Amino acid sequence: MNLLKLSWKNLAHKPLNTFLSLLLFGLGVGLVIFLFLLQTQLQEKFDKNLAGIDLVIGAKGSPLQLILCSMYHVDSPTGNISLEEAGPFMRPGHPLIERAIPLSLGDNYKGYRVVGTTHAFVDLYQAAIGMGRLWEAPMEVTLGSNIATELGLKVGDSFQSAHGLVNDETLEHSGSDAFHVVGILKPSGSVVDQLVLTPVESIWEVHEGHHKEDAHEEDVAEPKREITSLLVQFKARNYQTLNLAREINKNTNLQAASPAIELNRVYNRLGVGMDALQALAYVIVGVSALSIFISLFSSLRERRYELALMRVMGASQLKLFSLIVLEGILLASLGFLLGFVFSHGSMHLLAGFMQESYQYRFTGFNLLPMEGYVLLGALLTGFAAALLPAIQASRTDISRTLATS
């Protein structure tokens, strides 16, 4: 007697009930796995791009916006700051600051941000050259690996950037010099993969040309040199460095934001939503387990005669018990498979949206160790839902059932 085949036929006998149980179970399991996938990859992106940065200094505004713009490149700048204001933090031999890396933002190429900076920015993210070399002169660029792959750019190519941080061809700096690709970085898994890197002077040069389009060159005053922000690493963490951000915010026109503090706020906000969705997922799994229990328990009445005949034909109480338990586990296994496909498929769709909107790469093809625990939990849920019906089935009274049928 093939119990697996018999269990499947019993489930297929009531397709609507089976489908509803599978749908509920799959939805709950899928939501649990989807949240694990999303949370894990978001955490990886946040942690990878911290890069040991202790402080971000920029224009007054939202500190979280300053962090997201300068470190994760998913928001707009709070404004620009002058080199005169930023200079004291960039001087060699600063007693508290190991290094301060300037960033100059404001342009993009087909949605990828052009970042004016120094070679220290590449070192910060431990990126390495894959082809060509790092930029040296103004209007030379080194590309992140994602840009080269997605746009098909190679060393020796040229292009013109567009004003702003979103892809809009009408804002292209057609009157300025073109950027020249001199190198492409190896994939690093960090934000560097999606940036066009160039000297700060390139950004100034492009925008000087932009301003001169509507005026005679002799009428344009020497522009004030500005950058967007500074990425700061401390020499050591002590009382003075802990108070540096407060001193900057209180005594200067600049803003200093701590990545650790701001990201903790993001985690707390995300955590509330994630916890709520996880609670909902577990409720759905619980309801689906109840649905499996009701489906199996109610089917026993219709199958009492069948079960009694199986006992007459030599089936033991253990076999009847195993038959019903197997049905519960089979439903749970199929529900897990449905949820697995649903979660990874949803993550794949979300990855496409994130790639298009923010240039960040997510994937629905990662397998997490946690999914093994979800599978184990699903099988235990199926077993628990089938346990009471299985006990009832194993205690079938042969003579009474056959006499009343």
C-alpha cells in the first residue's frame, strides 16, 4: 500500500479545499521568506556602505538626507558648502580627523550619479581597478562595474553628463567638454559599483561651462568653489570626537551627521514595519494550519467506511495514523513550495524596481539558511494540524463503522 500516493489522491478528491489551504499556507510562508530576503539584503547594503565613516559634514538640513545622499546616493543633497568652510576639516595634521574625503554631486549619466572626489574614496570602499586606471586629470572618469555592464561602456569611450540626479536628456550639458572613460573598477558589492568617479575639478568645469552658455565669458565672475559634503574618519574615538558633531552643528553654518545614529533610526523605523508584517505572516500561517486541521478532521466523517475497510484489509492503526499525518505534511510541503516561489519571485520583481529607481542591485535568487528553518517549521505545522485527525483515524471502530454504513 503506497501511503504517499493514497494521501495525494485523498487531497486531490477535494481540490477546492486543498487549493484554499495551500494558498493560505503558501501566502504566510512566502511572506515570512520574503521579509527575510528583504531584510538580509537591506542590512548587507547598509553595512557594506558604512565603510568606517564616522561623520558626514554638509549643508544644513535633514541629517538623514545628508547620510542617504552622501553615503548611499539615494537622496538629494541638502545643498553645497564652500571650500573655505570645509577647508579646516581637510587640512593635514588635524588633531581629530584621519581623513576627510570631499564629494561633489549634482550630475548624472543615464541615471547613474557623477561624483567628484579623490582616490581616497576608492580606498575607503576597498575597490580595485579591473581595467584601465584611476582618473588623474579633470574630465577623466573611472566607472563602477555596474555602469560598465549595464550601459556597455568601455575604456576610451566618451559621454556628456546631464544636470541633476535623475535621467533627463533635456538637461544634458551639451556645451561642456565630454567625460573620457579611463578605467573600470572591479565589482565590490558597495555603492562604488554604481557611480561615475571623477576629480572634483571636473564638476566645477562642467558647471562653469553650463553657466557660460547664457552669458559672455568675460561677464562671468570666477565661481565660488563648492562641494557637497565630506566623509570623515576619526583618528580615534574619544570624548572630543563624540562632541565634534555637536560643536559643528552649534557653532558653524555646516551640518554634521553621524551615520551610526541616523541608520539606527532607519532600522527602528523599518523594524516596526517588518515586525508588523512578520506578525501578519505568522497569523496567516496559523490560520492556514487551522484550515488544514478543519479540512482533515471534516473529511474523516466521509472516509470512516474507507478507513474501516483498510483495517479489515490488514492496515494497522499506525498506518492509518501515518496516512493522515502524511496528508498534513504533504499539504505543508506543497504550501512551502508555493510560498518559496512566491517570495523569491516577488523579490526578483522588487529587485528590478530597485535597480531602475536607485541603481542598487538586489536579487531573488539568494538562498538563506533561515529558509531551512522555515521549511522545518512548515513541516511541524503540517504535522501538528494533522495530529488530532490522525489519532481519530487510528481509533476507527471497525465493527460499528461497517454496521452503520
